[in-house]
Amino acid sequence: MPPLITHEEALALGEIEDHAEIEALVERAFAVRKDQFGDSTDMCSLVNAKSGGCAEDCGFCSQSRFAEAPTPMHAMMSPDQILEHAKAAEAAGAHRFCMVTQGQGLSKRDFQNVIEGAKLVAEHTNLKRCASIGHMSHERAKALKEAGIQRVHHNVETAESYYPEVSTTVRYEGRLRTIDAVKEAGLETCVGGILNLGESREQRVEMAFQLAEVNPTSVPINLLNPRPGTKFGDRELMDPWEAVKWIAIFRLILPAALFRLCGGRIENLGELQPLAVKAGLNGVMMGNFLTTLGAEPEDDRAMFEELGLNTARQEDNGANPRPDNRSGWLSGEAPARTEENLVDHQDEAPFWDPSRQLRHRKKASVPPRPDGAPNRFPAVVQVPGR
């Protein structure tokens, strides 16, 4: 489906700051979301299956060997450990589960762990299966599909014109090649990025229209949660009204994509999270994020249900598309909520917990960033009398 607004209209909407005007834009975006997807939702959860020691220089990430932040470490999980976290995601009401690893490629042994984990998740849960494992060949994409993976996540991160400020060791063209390999293998694509990396409003519009050309099934939107000791570590959080506005603008540019809000949503949006949902979201990332904590499951479900949206799932072992998936939009009504005994709090199930399962290792030495930029730390505010 083509964008519902032009490039010029998007730029004009990007300039509005009046809260009443933003709320009117939110209503417009919500109408588009309801027209495309009815009351159905697409809720995700993830596990950080392998963390730390990344050779790339992405300026937002503490896992990079070029960041002065302590490295969040986690060895590659076993297939059984992956399944344990998937069962927790299902208990919280998630519809799909993503296995995520650091870096731009996996060893044969680690890739096989993802394959075996995907098979277990397909066999023992009703979850859709996703993977985010960096660059991959067409052959690896096919192997993922054969193992039961249905969707692959691989962000472009930002607009192409701003991309050199974000990463120099991972080329933008390489990201597009991976997305093409995923499509050629017959898998769905999940492609998005991060807002508030220092990009201009014009570059946000550029990114949205570039995503429209990629035409992904799913678009995850992240809001920078600055990590001290990274290139973007001293940036301030995004104004919550500004974030809501851009979610709505992206929805109008990508009316047929599944939108979800992921990292940084709690820190940046605070009490405006429900308004961000209304701005066009199909779902959020439930539970915790890769290296930071998330929200309680009952709170995430409530944000959607209070808008009359249905967070129920179908009992199809993840094999058939929900009404909100690209291959079968609104082919039937979203199922009635029949689940019982869903967990409301993270301590009721073995969720991925970065505060407990990650260990942070101080780097003995940090090589200069390839782009020559410094790593940054938030300014220390001096308190009078101390």
C-alpha cells in the first residue's frame, strides 16, 4: 500500500509542536491503523541469546568493542534455555518470540543453536518465531525457514544519508542485501530503526520513505536510550510528544506495516505510552529488552485493551497467520480472549532479565572509533554544597 502522505506533507507534519495538533494527528493515524488491521494486535517478546564482544562500531550500542561502556556479556544460550524464555513470553500473552544475537554473523555452532531453539519453540509453544542474527546469506535464511522461523529482523537503523554517523563497519548496502536474502527465502521481514540519534527531521522523513520502498512486514521503532560510554551516550531523551508525533507520521507513510515500539519506550515516553499506542502501533516488545529492563505484562496488554484492541492469540502453534499478518490480513475476526492464567508480572515467569543474566565486563582497552568520534558520558550536574 503506498504512503498516504507526500514527502512534503510529512515534513510539514514534522514541524508541528502544539499538543492539540499532535493529538489530532494521532486520531488520524489511529483511524488508519483500525482500517488496516481492525482490532487485532501483534505482541512480541525477545531473548538476548548471545550478548557482548561485538566487533562493529554502532554508536548507540554498549556491546561494541569501540564503546567505553562496560560490555554486557552473555554466552550463547542452549536450545533448552531459549525454549524456557519463549514459554515465559507465551505466559505473558506475547504472540511471537524473537531470538537475538550480537554482531553481524554467527559461527556455525551458534547458528545451529538458533536453529535447534527455533525447532523447540515451534514444537512446544503457540508462538510465532522470529530471529535477529545479523547479516546472513540466502542459504542461512532458507535454513531458518526450514527450522520454523517465520520472520527475520534486520534494522537499517536510520536514514541512508545519516547512516555514516551511526556505523562505519556495517555498510548500509549490506543491510539491504540481508533483507533481500530474507525475502528471497520466503520469510517475512522486520525492518526499522532508532529515533533520536542526532538525525534531522528531514532525515526521519527520508528514513520512513526508504522503509516504504523496502516494504517490510513489520517495522520496529526504537527510541534512543543513551548508554554512557557510547558515541551517543550524552544525548538527552526524546521529548515524549515529539516521539508520539513521529510514530503517527511513520504510520501514515507506512499504512500497511505492522508497527511495534521497542527499546527506549519507557524512558522516553513515560505516561504518554498509551498515546503512542494510539498513534498507530500494532504491538510492543513485551518483557525486557536486550540490555535494559521493560514493563510488566499486564500494563502492556492494558494499553491496547483500553483502546478496544484485542490482545488474544490463536491456538495454531504459530503455523498460520493471524489476521494482522501480511499473508492474511483480516481474513477473519481476531479471536476472543480465551486465555486464562496469563502472568501479570515478570517475576511470575522466567523472563529474559538483563539485570540478572548479563554480567558487565570492564574493557581493558578500547580502540579508537573508526570514525574518529569520541565516546561520550552524560554531563555531571554539580549540586551546590556537595
